[in-house]
Amino acid sequence: MTISGVALLAICTLLGNYLGDLLGIALGVKANVGGVGLAMILLISARIWLVKSGLFSHGLKMGVELWGSLYIPIVVAMAATQNVVAAVKAGPLVLIAGTGSIILCFSAVALISRIGPKGETMDEIEAREAHERDALAAAKGA
Amino acid sequence: MEALAKLLNANGLLVAFAVVGLMMWTSYFISKRLTFGRIHGSAIAILMGLALAFVGGVQTGGQKGMADLPMLGGMGLMGGAMLRDFAIVATAFEVDVVLAKRAGLIGAIALGLGTLLPFVLGVGVAMAFGYHDAISLTTLGAGAVTYIVGPVTGAALGADSAVIALSIATGVFKAVLVMVGTPFVAKLIGLDNPRSAMVFGGLMGTVSGVSGGLAATDRRLVPYGALTATFHTGIGCLVAPSIFYLIVKALMGN
């Protein structure tokens, strides 16, 4: 049933937000602390448990995935309802923070991907797989 | 005419679905035909949303962008906290735990740095621009992580709508830069194998930025980058309004 997926998602989201509120109170912050992240962890755990116990159904999957696939449109609606006029007045902040963070991240990619042994490139993987297929075909033919 | 206005007012959420659907369709058309897939449709749609929010704000003098326009009040419900949290949590369903484990330690390091580095930089820039309260600083720092982490953090902490809009704009600008810039720096940063693609996904974060950028570089790398990038938003939403906020609050002393 599709509603079971929607209900599971709703329960996880509500429970995650409740735990986030409780965590906020415990930490003495007047805010929800990590509610969305906690809800995601609950949902992933629920899926693993459902698959293990054989209760995972196509309808359930559809109910959750429908909302997952609506996430970009919802973000678009969110963007369309922000106080952009006020944000534009602080314009340069956006340019500097955006540009700075990607320069920093590109550099970090360059550094980290050079740590340790170099992985096979996509071209090498495809060449090796093609070679293996040929060898397999030759072995079958022989 | 009066009957139509009444109908649209009474069905605000449906009007919002229709309007956003049209915006998405137009954006994907622009992405395919005018940018040849170089800029992802979703990024164009979000930019269009911000632009329309600007128009709405100028027209009405209100603070809720398009939602202040008559008949478009439903946009506020569609883009509000309830449905946003609901949809973001749903995306966690697609995370494959087995595949995620394969990304291993290097992916985890990349994810950690990919959250921390932009956040610190975002907070620094926000301070330079005169923000000194912990809530605004955390929200703007989170916006430099991704355009989702920014507003989720801002909403959780109760930040000002203008600050939330800034954090979204920062995240979107970053995503667009990743999409457009990746093919040009791919060689320089060693982006030609699954391992570096996973590192890239973890560091850059934004799923639309990463998948758009990798698609323009080498289509075969997309799933590897998207794999680590899908964790990025979740981790950001978990740590930014909690640990990061508490640290910023302690440092700022307010």
C-alpha cells in the first residue's frame, strides 16, 4: 500500500523532529537540533529492518520515493518564498562565500585524491572489463 | 474572472504545484537547449525561484517573496518547513548502505572536510560582512555547505528570512559554479577515476552540482560522485544546527 510508505515517512519525520527538539532542550538551545538528520537515520534503519523481516513492499517504496522525487520542486518553492530583496542588498557576500568555498574544495579534492595508491581510471576499468569478457568468450569457445 | 480568483485562492497548494511544475519544465528545457546540459535544470529552477521571489518582494513590499502575491499563497505551504523536511527525509531512502561502505574511509574524510571547510569559510565571510550573532553566522556558514543545509539550519535556529535567503543564494551560486567549473578543472584535480569521483562528491556536496559537473566531465563517474554527495546534505543538516551552532555560539559568546 502506498499510504504505508507515506505513513512511515511521516512517522520518521515527526519522531526525528521530536528527538531533535528534546536534544535541543537537553543542550539548552532554543532550537531543533539535527531533527532532519535523525529522521533520515530512522528511515534508513526502518528500511533495513523492513527488508530483513520481509515486510518491504513495492507500494511502501513508492510512497516514500514519491516525496523524495518532489524534493527539488519543494526547494524551488522554498527559494521562491524567501526575502530575496533583503538578500540582494548584501550581494557581495554570496559571491565571495560561494567562490571561496569551491576554490577551497577543488584544492582539497586535488590533495585527497592523490593520497594513497592511484585508483584505476574509468578508461582502464573499461579496457580491463572488455579484456576479461574477451578472455571469457575465448575460454567458452575453446 | 472573480470566480477564477476565488477558485485559485481556495486551492492554493494545487496552484503552487502547477506553477512550480511549469517552472521546472521551463528550466529543464533551458538547461537542455540553451546550456546543452552544462547547467543542471534544477539549479536554473532554483535561480528562477529566487528571481521570482525578488519580483514578488519588490511588487508587494512583503517578506515572503512570491507567497505575498495574491493567489500564490500556496507557495508558502509547498515551500514551508513541513513539506521540506518531509521530502528531504524521503531522499535518505535511496542511500545504499552496502555501496556507501565501499566508499570507505576516504569518502568519510572527504565528507567531513566538505562540511567543515565551506562552513568555516562561510562564517568567516559573514563576519567580515558584519554579522555577529551566532544564529545568522551558523545559517550563512551552512549555506556555503549546500543550499539545503543553509535553510534547514536557519529554520531550525529561527534565523531571519533575509539571512535564510542569503544562505540559499550562496549555496545555489556554489552549485552552479561546481556544475560549470568541474569540466575545466577535472584534469588538474585528478578527476578521472571512481575513487577521486567519490572524494569529489563528498567535498562538493550539492547533489545537483556534483551530478551536473560530473556528467559534463565524464558520465561514467556520476554514480560514484552522487553516492558520497547524497550523504553530504544529511550530515550537514545533522551537524550544522547542532554541533556547529554550539561551537559558533561558544566562540561568539552570545
